[in-house]
Amino acid sequence: MELSEQNTESSLIRKCIKGERSAFQELYNQNSRWMYAVCLRYHKSQEDAEDVLQESFIQIYKNLSSFKFEGNFKGWMRRITVNCALAKFRTNKIDFVSLEEQFSESNENVLDTSLMDDINAEELIYYIDQLSQGRKQVFLAYAVDGLKHKEIAEILGISEGTSKSQLFDARKELIEEIKKNKVNIESILI
Amino acid sequence: MKKDDLNGRFQNLYDKQIPDVPNRVWEKVDEELFPKKKRNGMVFWLSIFTGLVILTGTWLLLNDDTKSTSSLAIIKFEKKSKNNQNKQSKTEHNNPSKTKPSAVTSKINPIENKTSSTNKNKSYLSVNSMVENKETVEGGYIQNDPFVKNIHENNPEDENLASIELISIPNLPLLPITLLNTQRLNLVNLSTLLPTTRSKEDASKFTLTAGIAFGKNIRYTNSIIDPELSVSKLRGDNRMALNLIQFKCGMIYNINDKYSVGLGANYGFASRKSPWYTRPTYFAQGQQELVFQTLEGRYNITDAAFLNSLVPNDTNNINLKNSVSIKMFSIPLTVYRHFKRNNWTTSLNAGLSADIHFGKDFHFELEQNNTTRQLSGILENQTPIVSLQGLLGSRFSYLLSNSFNFYFEPQLSIPISCYLSTNNQNSYSASLTIGAGISYKF
């Protein structure tokens, strides 16, 4: 990010902290689109995604004074958005099947994820969308948005072990689906 | 696949695919985070509502029909006048070509005797016609205005009069009003709408305010204006009602968290009706205020700058009388003690006013014949009147939206006053005023 851009962003944030409505509207205009994309990743329903986006901006505004100008502001906003998106699942009471007992840290590396490199993003999104709700959100939060299991567990109100097992299952399911489809494609080609 | 790669691929893909963010999202965020907009809207609509109420009230006041309240006065006046007419008709019988004033008439309207004979004739004809039909009786109030009479009687000789020669005026449109001087009006009873300093939060702020008030003043008087005509009896219960409306503006500067100073101005109108005035009279009045207030109370020093009355004429009446009186010296002081609870403020107020009135009266008469109109004028000194007025009142107000720059303060005030003066027109009055002010804090 350019220095002048950073200054502009900082001054915008300071104005928002002062309570200037026009500054916050500018902040909204600059960031609402990519944040909406994040929301849509977690919630297929546009209505739910809009709710999450709305709640995210409210939380951003209320917590602006706690933002330290050292880090990446967009990253800070992304984290709040993901938190809100996950928190909505919590309010919707998605069932998480606890596989804590079956899951061990060593299992995480057993899966062959090299298959994921062979497919494009559109295909990947398609497969992720096929995942069950619980697996999908943990996968997105961990693999895409970079949250730690501890954070995911706190937001969703589940144990860390459940979060890990959901991620494991998500990966396993994804790879199986990709493999299955790959075989089908190869058989067609032959 | 690394996380960053996956994230980047997702981001690029979603940036291409996502629809625009619906406007309703921002609207909801805005509504949630910036409710001020909505509340300012509330203040705005309240202001509109108050404005409508006040306009309606003003319209009702100015269209007040006094016929019902003045019917008794008309009947009695007619009886008296008919007696006078009998006496007068005997005189007219002796000299039918020249009408002479009756004793009563000359007392009613002595100024006419000091002017030209043309005016005298017109005046007497007017009195005669007053007896003959009720419509003109209602238009004959000018000759019975106790205030006008009082001013004239206080000028014992012609030495105070400066006559102005007749001036020819080509057909000017007739003004439908007559300006008369009155020596007193208890409009000072109206409490100020300047905002009250309520808390330390309000301190160090400069506040501009504008407001409007309207209400009713009922006055009981013990003055006897004309014993011969028993005018005081004609008044029946000695009661006069004033309908009041005042426009106010002002500013308050809070020096610190306890003390503030302010300047205010009231410009008002009033309409008067009573059993002894057959037509409503309209008054214009202006006064300035110097306000010093603390969190607990307020000290007002008020100066009434002008006080004039406007009386609508019968369109057939070509008499035009104007008078300007200035209250030259006045020391009114009103002290308010505030009692606050949440947004409510109750104020008790006590005031004392010592005044000396003197000034000049300008009487103009417009005379009309078939071809020309002529204006004659007389300049007259007023006899000084000393008055003392005591005031005791209460004021209730409720503050809306004090957390924003705009705030709205509707109020109700009920002052009671006692007026003593050297011209024996002592009176006691009570007022009920409703008003609202909108202020902006800087």
C-alpha cells in the first residue's frame, strides 16, 4: 500500500473515530464490496449475507477506537467480517458433529491435498459449496481466512477438537469428491 | 495448495461474481449508527407541527368575533345615546342648519372641539348616525376609547397642541386602520423563551434560539373613565381579554458551568376584546431583554421599546388618528428560580417594574369631500404617567432532544400581575401563555 494511501486511510479512520458520518460512509463505499464477497462465501442466502455485512460494519464502527494503526486495516476488517459470518451460524445453531475422539493431529497431514492444485477456483468453490454447513464454515475460516482453531472454536461456541475434526472431514470430503469427478472425467475422455 | 493462494483465487473469483451491495445495507447501518438524523427529523416535524398549531391559533385570534361579547355594551350605549339624541334633537330643532355638540359628546371627544368646524360637523354627524343604526354604533368605538380620552383630558389647554395646516391630498387610498396610543399593556407578563441552562453539559456553549408564544391575558381594572356615561358600568364585570402572540429570538452564552448571559428580543401582537370595546383592537409591541442566568435561576431586565395599537376602521370612516407613545424609562426586573427534574423545568418567577411613560401623540384626520381629501394633524404632548407593576408567575417547560445541537422547548407560563399607576387605571391581570422555542447550540 502506498504511503499516501495509508495516510488517506488513517485520516479516514480518525474521522470515523470522531463520529463523522460522511467519513464512515466513504469507508463503507471503499470496502463493502469485498466484504460482501466474504459474507457470501459463508452464507449462500443474500439476505443472510446482507445481515452479516450490516453487523460487520456496525462492529467495525464500534470498535474503531481499538484499532492500532500498526497493522493492516483491511485484515482487521476481514477478521471482524468472518467473525460476524461465523457468529451468525452460531445463532442459527448449526449442528457440529463432534469427531473429537476420532481426530488426532497426525491425521491432518495424512490427506493428500495435491489434488486441489489441479483444479481451478470455480471448481473448488463448487466443491466447497457441496460441503455440509459446519464443515464448510470451518474450512473457509481456517483455510481461506486464516483463523486459528482456537478462534473458530470461540466464535462458533464449539471445542477446538470439533473445529479440527470438521476441517479434517471437510478436506477428506473435498478430496474424495474431486477424485470421484476426476475419474468420471477420465472415463469419459477414454 | 497454500492458504494465500487459495485466498487469492477465492478473492479474484468472488470479485468477478458478487453482485453490487444493495443500498439497503448502508441505510440500515446508517440508521443503527447515526440515529441523530432520524431524531433531528423528529425535531423538524415537531417544529412543523408547532408552527401549524401556532398559525391556526393566530388565525383564530385575529378572526375573533367580538359581537357576542359586546352586545350588552351596544344596547346600553344605544340607550344612553338615544337620551343624548333627544337632548340633541331639541338643540337641532332650534337651529337645524348647524349641529351642536351635546355635553356628553364633547366630553367623549374633546379633541374634536379643538379642531376645525368641518371636523366638528363630521364628528357630530357620526354620533348621530351611530344612534340610528347598529352597524355604525359598532364603528363608533373611537369616540369611546378611554385611553384616547384620557390622553386628551390630560392636556388641559391648547398650549400643548401644535396645529398642522390642512394639506391637500389627491385621492389617496384610505387606510383601513387607525393607530391609537395606549398607555399600558401587560405584555411584559409573557415569559421569555430563551433556553434554560440545565446542566454542566450545557456550559461553554453559545446558543441561538427562536420561538413563538401565544396566549390569553385577562385583566380586571378598577378605573372609572367617564362617570357621566357610566362607562365603567358598561364594562359589566370590568374585564378585558387580550389575545397575545409573540415572536422571540435571542442568544445565550454560557460563561462557565454555572453562569450565562444572554440577550433576547420579543416582538409581539395582541388583539383585544372586551364588553366595552365593540371592535377588536390589535397591538404591536417590542421589548428587549438582558438575561443573566445561573443553573438555579435567571434574572431578566426587560425594556419595552414601543407599544402601539392598530384599530381597524369602518371603511366608510374617513377619520384617521395616529399616535405614537414611547415608554421612555423603565426598570423591570424579573427573577426566575428553576426546579429541574429530568427534562422538566418548573420556574417560579417574581418581577417588579417601575415605569415612566411620556412621549408625543400624533393625531391625523383625513377629511374627504366630493373632489379632494385633506389631511390635518395635531402634535400633542403626553402627560407622564408613573406606574408600578408587580408580577408573580410560574413557568413549565419540557426539553426535547437536548443531546443534539437542535433542541425544542415547549412551555406553559401562568403569570399574575398587579399594575398601579398615577392615572387611576389600576388593574390586575392573569395570563396563560403557551409557547415553543427551538435552539441551536454551537
